[in-house]
Amino acid sequence: MSAKITASIVMCGLYAGCAASGWQHTAPWNSPKAWEFNASMEGWRSLVAGYRQLTAPKGFIWDDLTQTYQQDLSYERTSH
């Protein structure tokens, strides 16, 4: 019985020590930053966006939210 109490006191002490030390780094030290991690995909995404812009039906634009072509409601000035 005393071994269980001693073990629980030790575990509570370890938990309190970790919480008090401010240990908040859950990622490994060598994990890349978000911009560096996503940099390899940016070229591909811009290529896909350009393709969708070129192949969109006249008067439509690609909507990322719905993943469909939506009517282009933007105001464009035309010279008379």
C-alpha cells in the first residue's frame, strides 16, 4: 500500500515540475517552420490556380470553398 502512495506522490511531483517549468515545446527541435514546410506546395498550387483560371468557362471563376466554378460577379471597367 505504501508503494502505491509513494509512486503517486512521485508522479504528482513530476507532473508539477513539468507544469511549473513552462515546458511547452511539443514539436521536435528540427521540425521546419510552417512557411518552410508548405513552400514545396506553393508552386504546385499556383500552377493549378493558373490552369483553373485559363480553363474556366467565360464569365466564371473557380471557387476554392465549394470546389466548383461560380459566376464572376466582379466589376470590370470597359473602355468605350
